[in-house]
Amino acid sequence: MGTFGQSGSAVRLEWGPSGVEALGADCAVLIVVDVLSFCTTVDIVVGRGATVVPLRAPEERPGAVLAGTGPWTLRPSSVTGIPAGTVLGLPSPNGARLCAAAEETGAIVFAGCLRNATAVAAAAHRLAGGGAIGVIPAGEQWGVSFAGKGTTGALRPGVEDHLGAGAIAAALLANGLPGSPEAVLAAAAFRATDLATALHGCVSGRELADAGHRGDVGLAAEFDTSEAAPLLTGGALRHG
């Protein structure tokens, strides 16, 4: 995976499931970024002392409190009052699926977003032990809507995840780590962008707003408001 794995760079970036495959073989740490909305919801849950079990399908973890069967859902605003100690099973066609795939590579896995970009970068740098760190923007899937229509589709790179990955890459590069062009350009895009304007105006943000969830976009657009660093261990995301 030398070329496609971006060998020679300490900070790397590639998209979606193929990105996990390309970077997972050679990276000590993988950071999954799904800003709208899985990783933002995870950040809020973990920051409140609860746990998220990322599910590719709801039946994978019947012992967890399944999102959607109670007051908590994939929407960030639904979990702002979740009690500490709750174990929430959270299905997601993008972020949860990538977390599970990333864990299978044997790498250390974090869930990152704009809210916790600096905290996750610091934890990843600390645990990487000098190894490479791969940042994986999840993107969306064509034909799979927020309302649940469709099950799989081709990758659609999302502005929100490019900016979230760029925020984390920027924090890592600030430590003097050499980055691949993919990581450096994402960091530059983050630095040059008004986050709230971009997230509310991009396709994913507009989809949520059209469904009546503009407030969730606002929560996701907040930068460095959290010190949580959700770490995937034993199939569950907890504060690392």
C-alpha cells in the first residue's frame, strides 16, 4: 500500500471504506470523521460520561440501548441530556461502519469531529508512539438519505467531513509532523473556511435543515468546544 497508503508521511488522509483499507495497514492510529452526524453525536455522548457502541446494523448489539427506541437518536441534539453510564447502540451507514472497519485493522481508533478536533489530535499523537496517523473523512453515500431511504451507494465526499478532517490534520501538523498533500490541503481548507457558513450551506447541512434539524448542524459546526477524545476499545467508544 506504499503509494496509496501515502507512505513517508506521519499525517495521512483518505476517504471512506477504501481509505480505511489503504491507510489501516500502515497507520498506528486511524481517526474516523463523520461530522453530520455520527461523530458529533458520539462526542456529545462520550463527553457526558456515556458510551457508544457503533453498529453496522441494529441487531449487532441487542444489549445496548438502541438509538431510536427511546429519546436518543443519531441527531446530536437528542443526546445533550443523556445520563452518564448509558451504553448507546448507534447505527450509522457511514461513521459507525467505518469505526468497525477501522478497528479490524488493528489500529488505535478515534472518532473525531469539529467539536473535539484538537483533543482528538492530541490523544492520537500521544498514543501513536511515533507511528503514522490516518485521518478518514467518512463522506456520504449517493442514494442514502438522512431519513433512511436506501442502504448503500457510491461515496459522495462531503464538505463537512473534509473540514472536520482538515481541523484534525491542522492540529496534528501544528506539532511539527510531516503531512501528505491530502492532509495538508484539507488543513488549509479548514483554516480558510467559515465553518458555520460552510456547514449550513453544504448539501449535507441543507438536507438536515430541510428535515427540520438546523440546530443539529449548528452543534456540529462548533469548533473545539469539547475535550472528549472518543477511543474505540472492545467495540465501544469511550473517553480516551
